Amino acid sequence: MSRGPLVSVRGVHRSFGSGANAVHALRDVTFDLTAGTMTALVGRSGSGKTTLLNVIGGLDRPDSGAVLVDGTDVTALDEDGLSLLRREKVSYVFQTFGLIPVLSAAENVGAPLRLARVRPGERERRVALLLELVGLADHAEQLPGELSGGQQQRVAIARALAASPRLLIADEPTGQLDAETGLSVMALLRGVVESEGVTVLVSTHDPTMLALADRVIRINDGHLTTEPSGGRAGS
Amino acid sequence: MRVPVPHWPSVFGRARADAGPLLLAAAVVAAITLLAGAVPPMLYATADDAVRDAIRRTGADLRVHSRMERDDGLGGVRVRAPRLAEVVDDFRGRATDELGPGLRAVLHPPVATVTSPTLKITDGSVLRTFQLAYLARDGGPDVTWIAGGPPRPSGSETAQMAFGAPPWPVQVGLSEAQAAALRLRTGALIPLADDQGNVKKVRVSGIFRPRDSADAAWRLLPALLRPVPGADGVGSTRFAGLLSRDSLPDARLAFGQDELRRTVWFTPDPSRLTWDSVPSIFAKVVALKAASGSSAARDGSLKWETRLDGVLRDVRSQVGAASAQASVLLVAVLAAAVLVLLLAADLLVRRRIPALAAARRRGMSLPVLGGELLLESAVVALAAAAAGLGLARLLAPGVSWAWAAPVVVAAVAAGPGFGTIAAARATRDRRVPANRNARRWLRQTVQLRRAVLEAGVLVAAAGAFVALYQRGVGGGVLPASAPALGALAGALVLLRALPVGTRFVLDRALRSRRPLAVFGAARAAATSARVLPLLVLVTSMALASYALTLGATTGQGTAEGPLATGLLRLAWASAVTLPVLGLLGLALGAAADAPQRWQTLTRLRTLGLRPREARWVAAGELLPPTAVAAVGGPLLGVLLARLTFGSLSLHLITGAEPALAPPWWWLGLVAVTLLAAVAVVVPVESVLRRRRRLSEVLRAGDG
């Protein structure tokens, strides 16, 4: 089945600082992400991966260029518009999990649904489903501090999926996990692409994770050094 | 051994980076040292004024009497004593010598008086009485004779008066007012008789005018200058005639052996009295009265009479009570200030943890690191304290550094102490144990350590209250600390209750459909165990309410008095200072937790939380401890007032035991102000952090 681009990045520049001290994190970056695929963003530390993810997700604004997510120009949105975008279309998974420590795993997963004013019964069903999906149904009432790193990241993924986003951005989601747990988290992301139809853009250092991606985008010093290739698509 | 040398670029760099918190701590130190440095000397000066005022108001003269020596001659006659005035002078000198130098130094020159019994003027008109009186003092009081002259002797120097002889004549001078009222002229005989109807032969030698009618000596016998309404309740008028040195021997013979009363009057000079001189003067007066001869004794022993000891005892009690009450207020302000400084140090160290940890990783030893921090805090605190004390010296008659010491010590030591501990923890090898039992044991150890500290505060508070009840507030620092320690103990109880309360609120919020309530309550629950912010808020609010209640209670029953006014001023100054410290505590506590708060809010923003919703969540986090302090603080303050006011001896200042009068409107205003401050802190934080992009916050992991 032919699928159109969910994300279109066009000529994006982003620099930090000014004059001679300016650091050009992104230089004329252009690419598309096809809906319902998993794309790995690969590059050394400082290559611009996180900046690119932030610009696509509306956490940062480019100096120039455009980013369209599901037809919406992210760069043209105000703060409320960006909040709505994040509430309805884009979600994140961070290296440090970003869970709320005094809320249980279930409540953490349900947080986006609360923001979306989903009714309690529907919210509980959705949370139970997601915890089942990430294999933590038995840990629903545990606090994040009582979970292992891998389990916390699974909760974070479940939370990211809660509001049924079109795009899931994951920045080094396995950075704080051991190799085996990291692989299982990546496998989980691969699984939600298959099961939920979500588009996933994930940055990683780990070459062993790349095999799970449909595409691999390499970035070096703010430039996309290779056209989208590799991963499952290229294998 | 090599002496460790501070790394000056690091020292200056840290100070530059954290200039704000350092200046804030300096401002607190300066303000509190100003208050603590100025109040004791001002209280001292007030005590001086109180002593002087009490003496002025009561006119507590020191009087000494002695019977006149008998003038019996051979054959049942009485012999005129021509040198009687000199005998009176000797008596005055003897009494003066007995005073001792300390007491003598604060008294006006003595005035000797010899007074006759009260006679009746027998002119058949309204009831009028008359008294013959002799006044003697070195250098006055002087009179000018406007008619006639001073009283002259009635007989030869060595005249004798036989038993049963007719009344011995005696001359007196009359003031202008007396003569006019009695319609008497020079040479006239004043129609007088004693209680038994014995006629007295008293003649007017002349009419005089006092050189200085305001001379204090006339105060002893005002009837010498003008007719004085009698105090007998029947509407009589008192008159008196002035005896001279020459006519005094005649007056002696005109009355019975023991009828003339010889007295030396010592009037305290209030301007020479100081609070310092009170104990020695009091002791001397008590000794004089103890050694005083019996009034029934027929010898020439000195019989001392005075209310001076009583007046001094009262004023000592009043000043002692006022000092103790001032101590209570000062301890309260100092306790709150020390807590604020600890909170400021905590904020400073939280900001510096990455830099301190980096310094340790570069190889800097803990003693050197601690030394650098100590150097910085000592310079800041001592300079601020010097400024505060210097200002105190300008505003007050002196300066006291003793009360300022706890604040300076806290300002100097807290930062380096917290910083060194934080640096050690940040770089030590110990990790959280993987074993669940080991983790539980570690957790319990921390809880036990905290419980021991809390128990220590509770025991100290209980001890202070026991000391207050047993010894009264003047019993030293411990009883004076009772309200402050009580506030601290109450704050600890509320600190234990707050997590339970926030957890309860969170549970209720989770059942609600309001997401902001859930996130606010979640943040509140996460930070509810933070010790210092709540301690500062509750303690300062409780002690502010205590000071307000003290001011209102004292004010409602206070007559004018320097002491009462001074205490009221201190109470109001404390009532202003303490809420300011509370607001400062709120701002510092908010700033200390701000990085974690805005990190969480940023994470929630990635889930779709709007910026204005984030402010509501932040307010939801700050409101529970603030509300606990706003409500619990005033109630705790009033409770402490109820528990301690009975032992503060307020009646010594107000004149009667005042009823507890909490100023509820003011307490409410202070509470509302604290709550309203949250509405200021949150937008300010939001504006300060709006400049940072979400991506920066998430990347840096620090708001």
C-alpha cells in the first residue's frame, strides 16, 4: 500500500549563538517521513539529532525552513497551537523517561488522556490496554521509583501512545538502558508501529537497533549525509 | 604540610554567578543585625527613662527623723538652746554621711525641716490650721523680706522657761499670700491654739517673698508659700509660718519636749539615676531602713522612711519584665532569620551542586572546597553584619552584638556546611543498594535520624515551657525561647501532617476530572517532605501572629509609659519583620524547588499542557504548604500566646493582667498576604523561565 509523508522537513536551518561563535546545528535539512513507518536518526553526539527532533516536534523553532506534520506547519504555530499539536498529534519519549514520580504507572500513562479530557471509564480502558501492550499490566499501581529503568521507559512509551498520536518522537530512548533492555524497548517501538500505525522517529547511537527501523537517516554536523536508506527497507 | 590555597578564580566565579542569593543573605543579615544590635541599647535607654519617670511620678523622697535632744535644765525648767539650728545642721550632716557615696550621688542636697504640731487659727472664722516650720539647706531657699524682717529671738540666748509659765513667744515670717489671706501685718499676733486649747503666742515678724517659688525645698512645705487646702476632708485650709535660725530655739520652748518634728529630706535627682545604678541604690536604701531606729525609741537614733525602695523594686520588676518580653520577641525574630538563612544557603548549594561536584572531580579536597565557601560566606556575612551594626549605632544610643551573633554564625556556617556535604555526596562512591532490605534499612536510618532531631526540638520546646512556667520569662534565654521553640515544634508537627494531607488531596484529585488539580497535587505531594521551606513559613507566620497578639494585648491595657511604648514598638517591628521573613522564605523555597518544578512542567508541556495551565499547576504545588502556614501559623501563634502570656508578667507593663486579644483582622491580612504572594511568585517564575525553550530544559535537565 502506498503511504504519503506524515512529516515534511524543508530547508531547515537552526543555529545557536551568533557571529563567529555561532554553532550551526542544522543546515538546510530536507526530508520526508512516511506515515506508519519507523525511522532511525543516527549520528555522533553533537551532530544535530536532538535539535532536529525538537524542531520537528515543536519544542524548538528553526531559524528558517518549514516543518509540516500531518499537514500542519509546526513553525507557524503559537504556544497554544503547539500545545494542541503535542496533545493530539505528536508525542515524545525521552532518554530520562520523564515520568511524574508520585503518580503510579497507570496514572502516568493516563496523564495525556486527562489533558485531553477523556472520560474516566474510557481513560482506564485505554490505560489498561497500553500497559498490557508494553507488558506492564501487573505493575499498574507501582510508582516509577519502584520500577526498573526498562520498565520506566515502557511506561513512558505507553504514555506517549496514550493520546493516539500520529507521530512519536523518541530521543535516545535506550540511552540509559542495558543492551538487552534497550533492544526490547526498540522492539516495543517497532511493535507499536505495526499495531498502532504510529509513525516513529527515533534517534540512537546503537547500530544494533538500526535493524528494527524501516529507514535510517544519518546526520553529521547538521547535514543529512546520506539519503534515507538502510534498516528494514534496505535490508 | 602544604597549606591549602583557595582557587581564587573559582571563588570569584561562584560569587559572581550567585550574586543574587548572596546579596539576599547579606540583606537578611544586615537587617537582623540592625534590629538585634539596636534593640538592647534602646531597651537599656528605655530602662533609664523608666527609672527616672518612676521617680518623677512617685516623688519617692528619702526621709530621716530623729527626736530632738531634751532641753531640761535644773529645777524643772527648760533651757533655751540658742544653737539649735546648728544642731539641726549637724543632724542633716549625719544623715547625709549615712547615705554613702552611691546613694548620695543621685540625691539633691538635703533639706532639713523642723515642724510644729498643727495648730488651729482661733479667729472664729472657717476652720484653718497653722504650722510653724523651719527649712534649712545649704544655699537656700532664699526669701526677700518685703515688710518687716526675719523672725528674731524672743528672749536672751540662755533664757529659761519655768514649768507652767505662760506661752513662750515666737516670731514667724509669713508669705505675701498667707498674710493677705489671714489679713495680718508685721507685728500682728496670730490667734493660735493647739488641740487642747493651749494658746500659742506667735507674732508676725515680717512678710516675705520667695526668691524662687519653684525651689524644690518649698515643695516639702507648700503651706509656707500659700494657703493649701487641708487633706482632712472637712474643708480646712492650711497655713504655715516660717521660722528662722534665730526663732527656732523659741519655737522649741513654745511647744512640748517631743512636739517639734525634725526631719531631713533627700529628694532623688532623676537625671542622675540610671538603670545600672538601681541595684546598688536599692540595696543601700534597704540597708538604711533595716538599720533604722524604732519610731518609739526616745534616743537620737535616725529613723529612715521612704518609698524609694518600693518604687525601685517596682521599676526593676517592670524593666525586668519588659526586657524579658523584648527577649522573647528578639529570639522569635532571630529564630525565623536563622531559618531563612539556612534556606538561602540551601538554595545556594542546590544551584552550585554541579560546579561543586565538578571541582571535586577535578581533585579539589573537601577541606579546601569548604574553606573557599567559608571564605566567601564569612566576607559576605561579616560585611553585612558590620553594616547592620553600624546602622544600629546611628539609630540607637549604643550597639549590642551579642544578639546578632546567632544570625552571623548561621550566615557564615550554613553555606559552607551544606556545600561541603553536598559536594561529598555528589562524588562519593556509595550507590543505592540493589537489595530491597538494604534500601529499606537505609531509608529507616534516615527516618530515625530525622525523628531524633525532631524529638530533640520537641524536648527543647518542652524544657523551655517548663522553665517559663517555673522561673518566669526573666529566667534566662531558655524560657525566653519558649514561643520560638514552640513555633518550631508546631511547624514540625505540621511538617509531618503535610505529606499525609497532600497525599489525601492527590487521591481526591485523581478521582476528579480536573487534570490541573492532579498535576498540582502530584507536585505538592512530591515536595511536601521538604523540611526547611515549611519550617520557615510556619515558624515565621506563627511568631508574627504571636508578636501581633502581644502588641494588641499589651496595647489594649497600656497606660502611657516609656517601657510600654518601647515594647509595643518592638512588638510591631517584629510583627512586620517576621512576615517579611516568611515571604522571603516562600520566595527562597519556591526558587529552590523551581528547577524540578519547571522540569516536570516542561515534561507536561510535551504532553500538551498549555503555558497558562502550567502556571496553575505551579500554583497548585506552592499553595498547600503556603495554605498550611497561612492558616496553621496564626492559629499556632495565638495558641502560643495563650500558653505563654500568663508567664510574661504583662501586668507589670500594662498595670493590670490584660485579656488575650488576638487581632484577628491583622492575622487574617497577614495570612492573605502570604497566600497572595503565591500569585506573584508563580508569574515571576514563569516570566523568568519563559526565555528558556522547552528543548533547552529537557536537554539540560534543569530549569
